[in-house]
Amino acid sequence: MKKSPSDSLWRWICVRILTLAIGSVIAIAFCMWLRFNIQNLWIIYHMPQEVKEAFLPLIEHPERNPALFHQVMDQRWGIGYSAPSIMSADWIMVGVLVLVIIPFIVIIGLRSARPLSAQFITLATAARAVSRGEFRVRARLVKNAPEELAQFTEDFNTMTQQLERYEKELHASHVAMAHELRSPLTAAIGRIQGMLDGVFNLEPQQLTMVMKQLKLLSRLTDDLHLLSLAEAGQLTLSKNTLNLTEVLKERAAWLKPQAEACGMLITVKSHTQALYTGDVFRLGQVFTIIMENALRYAADGGNLSIGVNRKGSGFDITFQDKGPGVSAEFLPAMFERFTRAETSRGRHSGGSGLGLSIAQAICVAHGGNIIAALPPEGGLLLTVHLPGQ
């Protein structure tokens, strides 16, 4: 929809004030002129014909016969017509016109200021609702409002829309977080309670199972802490010059036993000198998360192809698997916390649903991002974009 043009607040106010002021002066001047002309025409129309014939030429040239001119003026218009008195007819007429026009000025002024007042009232009402936690409220844009207020209203509505989305995401994140933290904690407590009740024997195997759940719980809390630091802009990066290709090959070699167990081949292809200034540990964490994600969900594809391509002063690192992929509707939600696909990439495959969120947060901290796409040949394509420093 095409946005209607609006005046700036300064112009909006000046136009209305000047219009009222100039309009009032013109209205008073027009009324005075009209009253003057009607009076003159009325008096001249009722003059005797011989007086009219003698007087009319003197209107333009009174110096031809000043005595006759003033005599007719005094007789027909009154001896006080030209008297400089505050009580003269002209001043009285001006006073009457001012008294008559003032109410019109007030009414027109209030009507002209109505869009400004209405927009402020709308914003104030919406702000009060937002302060009560009603983030679904939107401020109505009043027609003919100043440009600054119209833009402020749009920004306010964008802000409330984001707050509404954040509230939903926060609620969903808290629910998912409680579930994810409860699962290992419940398993550990149940196992310990079983050993206390004599259901399980106190032996290394049972303690190992408890330790496994506690390590999972510790990893979840560490991941959540990292995400909190990233969202607050407090994620510390130790930047040094690194070779992205070497880091990728190192991580692929580290995961080679798991890849062989899954029947997947990880290949790294690079045709460029991939020197980059970044945090080698955090970027290695990103690469590991994406590779583990492919091993967990796309192992049946048999291949994970990794490419390093220069883009401007930065790099694009592509990870393409041959697995079942995901639905197109799931792509925008892939990097949200505790998100797993419910179809092709099932929950039974494992993972907390925080991995891609952490990878995205680390990339954003480097000034980049991760983009997910579905290539025509199938599978899933993840592109890590790292801009130049």
C-alpha cells in the first residue's frame, strides 16, 4: 500500500498557524472593505441627482473644490466620519469583527490541531496498554498527522510487534528449557533414588549413568549461558589470524570416527587461501555443531560436502548434506532455541535443540550469520557467512 505523504511537525504547525493568522487578517480586511463599499454605494445611491453629479468627480480629485467636497461628506457621511477617535464607526466595526471572528479562529484552530492531539492520545493509550503487558496493542495512525508522529507511530507499532514476538519466544523458550533441564535431572534423581531404595546396586555402572545425565545437564546450562552472553553482546572473542580450511579439516578429522560409524563421508574443498581473523575456538565450535548436526540427522545421505569460497573480503563456508532435508516452513525456525524438526529430522535423533542457535550467535558475534536453504538436488545447505574484518 502506498504511503501517503505527511508534512513535518514544524511545517505542519507553521502552516496551520499562518493559515489562521493570515486568514483572520484577510477576513477582517474583507469585511471592512465590504462595509465601506456598501455604505458608500448606499449613500451615493440616495443622493439628489444634481449633488451626485457635482460630487462624483470630486471623489477622485477633491482638491478641485475642497469646500463642496467636505460639505457633502459632512452632510451625507456625518461630521464625525473622519474623526480620529477610538469610538469612531470604523474602530467599532473592527472590534465587532474581532469578537465575531475569535470563536471561528478557536473552532478552526481546534479542528486543525485535532490530528496532532488524536495521534498523541492514540499513542498514549497504546503505551499504557503495553506497560500493562498487552503487547498485541497497536497505535492507530491518524489521517493528516505530522510526518514525525506518523513515523513514531510506525516505529512504536514495530516495537510492540517485536515485543509480542519476544514474549512468545520467551514463553516457548522457558517451557522448552524447563523440559530439557527436567529430563536429565529427573533421570539422575530417579537413578540415585533407586540406589538409595535398593532397587539398583551401588556400582560404577549405575554411577556412570548418573554422571552422564549430570554432564548433559551441565552442558545445557553452559550452552544457555553462552546464548545469554551473546544476546547481551557480552560474548568475548579472542581473535587471531587463522586458516578456515585447516580448522574445518581438523574438526572433520576429530569427528571421523563418528562419521565412519554412521557411514558418512565428510569432505572439505577449498580453492582459495582462507586466512581469516576470528576466534578459532568459537568458529571451530560452529563447524563442529554443523557437522554433528549432519551426522545426527543426515547420516543416511552418506556425504557431507564442505566448501570454502571467498566473498568480497570475507568468506562463505557451505555445508551440504544428502539427507532428507527439512520442510520449507521449518527453515525460518531452524536457529531458534530448542527447535527440532518433527518430520524428516526427528526428535529421537538426539540433541538439545540449542546447537544451531549457538552457532548462529557465534557467527553474529563475528558480524556474520548462517543461512539455511533447500537445494534442488535435495538435502540441506547451510552457508556460514563471515564478513571481512
